[in-house]
Amino acid sequence: MICKAIRGTQDILPFEVELWNFVETLAKNIFGLYGFHEIRTPIIEDIHLFIRSLGEATDIVEKQMFVIERKDSRIVLRPEGTAGVVRAFCENNLYNTDPIKKYFYIGPMFRGERPQKGRLRQFYHIGVENLSADSPFSDVEVLLMLWKLLGRLGLKEVKIKLNSIGCQQDRDKFRGFLKEALKDKVKFLCQDCQRRYERNVFRLLDCKNPSCREVVSGVVDGDGFLCDQCQEHFSFIVEKLNSYGVGFILDKFLVRGLDYYNRTVFEVVHPGLGKGQDALAAGGRYDYLVSQISAGKIDSPAVGFAIGIERLLIAMDKEGLVDGFLEGQNLVDVVVVYQDRKFQNHAFNLVAKLRDLGIAVVMDFSGKSMKAQMRWANKVGARFVVILGEKEVAGAEISLKDMHNGTQFSVSELELGKSLLKLIKDS
Ligand code: HAM
């Protein structure tokens, strides 16, 4: 090995990819029911997009972005998807041309965090953004959609943590209160929180450090900072989620680490993910971001979320949902084996015909012995083996072996494709 994968990145191997595809396809199908359509934005973006949208004092902007320095610009590997989608929405005039304005995306994100299980430097998001979200029904809708997806994946131990952080005026009031209430307690906070007190006091609320928690919970009672409209907005969502039986808990300490949110914020947590990174998905409302990125040209309230696929799969694994899935998988349906090298060409042509019929099939090209080819077919996990021998090539009768029950039978070469299709369908 001349080098290994970079720390904090991981290979997604063929069997695992099947699981990823399954999750992604299910998500796409569910999102489609709600009118969300796929958008693909570049992985590299101008650094200013994230500095302006996520906020200068956020952990991501302060220390986690992978920056590529060019002669006349600074480009970053996107740390998240929302800002890029909003940029694309404004830049491509989707505001005027798209009557639905609901998007989803699936792709890699990059953050220079200290790697550990469930915390990577390259990880994947399945994200959705509704960029036309005036009503609290929109918040409810994305949460129901997320809940449906998690339910369809079979997850039982997930919980949604929910909070409202209010509008800008509420935030200003709350910020002032926090600053004042914590003024004399800063010295009892961890180093990060001491910095946060100056730069972004809300982040003190979700510090995981127990001593910071104690200080902060002593001063925050959580209620009282929401104006009437924000309170009404939030109560509507809570009521509606209750009526749909969604499993959520109200958490007044939930503030989220990105600056663009207002009103509704949420995280989906799972006990199998461990402390510090127990969220497998997160999101919320961001009513000012479109206006901010379009430099005031467009005003469009928005709400969305992103699921971290790796964490989702860890949670599924903890609930025993992955093994069963992988066990049922095979990479191909059929292996064609040949008795003698002189039949290789015949086998090759047969394989091509079967593929034309939509059958997944492989053969060995190296000229292994028949026995070795059979062993390989077993390893490959193919359900059926087609055997080409002297007799078969001469008589146009092909032998077929069912690898699950060991039975062997003959079919005419003409009928082979049809028979295999039926057998695969019934198996
Ligand atoms: P976020 O909370 O930064 O939100 O990321 C969403 C999810 O991505 C997390 O809950 C977690 O599952 C996963 N994630 C984050 N960082 C890592 C990491 N280093 N390794 C593995 N997984 C990770 C956002 O990015 C927002 N853009 C979500 C959103 C969309 N809000 C509105 N629309």
C-alpha cells in the first residue's frame, strides 16, 4: 500500500452501496409524494457563501472548512447543502420559474472535524429544502416527511427534539437576556463557551459540557422570549405533530450550530449514536436566508432538514436493521460456467444475450477449471449457474443449477433466458 484513505473518509463498498441505494431510493420516492424534486449543486462554492449564511462565529466557518486557495479566490468544499441550494435558487431565477420550489439533494459534505465513529470529514447528506414556506404547515410537512422516511426504514428508537428560537427580534431580546444573566458566570464556563459568550452566546445553550449545562440551566427558563406570532406558529406545529402521532420532545436548549435559523429548529436523535453526536438528522426554518443570499432581491421563507446518511446507517445497524438487509443481497443472479476453455467464446455470447434480457450475469475469463468456477459461483452468491459443457454446446440443451437447493435440470438454449427470468422472479 503506498497510501491509505484519508482519516475521516470511508469507502462505501459494493454490498454497502446496495443499502445506500435502498435508503436513497426510498427517500426519493417519499419526497416525490410531497412534491420535492432533486437538485444538484456543485461541491465547491465560493467561501463567502458560507461565511455569510452559516455565520462567521459558527464552528464550521471558524475551524472546519476545507479551503482551496486560488490566485484570486477562496473556494471551499461545501460543509452543508442549504446555502448552495439557496444560491442556485436565486441565481437561476427558480423563484420566478418554479411553481413548487421544493428541492432535495443527496451528496457529500466536508468538515474538518476530529474524526471518530459517526463523525467524518467527508460524509453524506440527504437534504430537503422548501423555499416557499410561508405557513407553519410547511414545518409540519417536512417533519412528517422525515418521520415517514424513518418509520419506513424501520427505526423505532428515534426521537425528534423540537424548539422555537423565535424571530430576529425575539433573538435580540433573548441574546440580551443571556448576556446579562451570564455576565458574572463566564469564568465557570469551558474555554469554548467563554469564546461563545463573546461571539455567539446562543451556542452556550447546547454545550455538552456538564458544568456549562449547570450554569446555563440555572439562568434559562426557556419561555417568555417568543412574540405572539412566533408562539402561535410554534403551538400550531406542536399540536399538528401531536395529532399525527409523531414522537417528539420539546427541548428549550436546542439552538443549532448554524446562524441562519429562526423559529422552528429540530434534531432527530438516536440512543445508539453516543453522546456528543447523537443527531442523525437536523433542520429548521430559515426565513431570512433567501433574502440574504439574493442581497435583498428575493424574499422567501424556507424550511428544511438534512439527514447524515452514515449516522442513519449506524442507527439502523444498532436496531438490527442492516444485517437482515445485507443477508438478502446478491450481486448477480447468474454465473455462466464452462467445462473447457474452448467454450469460452460460446459462454461469452450467451452471457451477452442474457444481459440483453435484463439478467445480471457474470462469467470467469481466466480459464479456471470447472470445479474452481463452481466454487467461485458459490462465493459470488448467484442463485443460478448455467453450465456449458460438450453436451450442451453440441445439443443446444443447457444445464441449469439452482444453487439454493442443488437441483439441476436442462432447458433448451432458446428457452434459457425466459426460464431464468421466471425462476429469478419466483425466487
Ligand atoms: P447539520 O446539523 O450541520 O445541519 O447536519 C445535519 C446532519 O448531518 C447531522 O444531524 C448529522 O447527522 C450529519 N453530520 C453533520 N456533521 C457530520 C460529520 N462530521 N460526520 C458525519 N455526519 C455529520 C445542516 O447541515 C443543515 N444544512 C440542515 C438543514 C437543511 N437545515 C435546513 N435545511
